[in-house]
Amino acid sequence: MQDAFIRAFRKRAASGKSMSLVVPLNPVPASRPRISRYGGVHYLKRYSDWKKAAVHSLRSKDKPYFPDKPVAVMVEHIIRRPKTTKLRYPKCDVDNLDKAIFDALTSCKCIWTDDDQILMSLSFKRFTKPNEDEGTKVTIIELCSKT
């Protein structure tokens, strides 16, 4: 079923410019912002540390690859399987995993200007297979603009 979605995604998002990248960190869902009584905003340490490491692994260029262009994004979150679990799939929400990777891609300022450029997204989450590394695989395709 996943392959059918991927074929439909690529067909719908056909254009000349695309890129694929991997963030080799165990995916972490974005946390809700915490607001202190003095008005400061902070996030949970686990998410803040993950985002900092993800941005560091993504830094490559000064200018965005897709500056202010509409894009379609396909994301596969490959999560390390816990040593003991009865679950068949990861428990975290896929939309929070997406928010984390989109925030990191926006913060690195080398992929796009802002994640509001995403017009279409397709996301999957799964546990790692034996001898597979965890991480997040992202494919970004520039959408054809019909004017």
C-alpha cells in the first residue's frame, strides 16, 4: 500500500527540481511550547537537543534550495524499536514527528524559506528493521506552477 502512495505522490508532484536527504537521528516528536510566568518560551530538552543536532546535520548551503517555491514533501520516520515492546508500530503521532523535521528544515535555512511552502505532504512512521539505522528520510519536490 505504501508503494502505491509513493507512486501517486511522485506522479502528482512532477517537476524538474527535487532533492532527497536523510537526518541520521532517532526521530523525536515536537513538544508543545512551554511558557514561563515571565513570558519566555521554551521546549522540552529532548526535543530542543534533537532539533539542534538535526539542524547541525542539515547545514550545507547559505541560500535556500527552494526559495519561496511551492513544494511537496514525503517523509519516512524510521524509529528505533525499544528492546521490549508489544507494539507493532511507534506510538508517537506522525504529525508531531512531521512538525519536528519541518521545524529543523526551516531553521537550517538551506532547504526552504518557511514550511508554509508545503502544499502537499505524505508521511510514514515505522520501527527499524533488523540491521537498519534510525533516521528521517525526506524527499522534497518542487511543484509545477501553472500560471
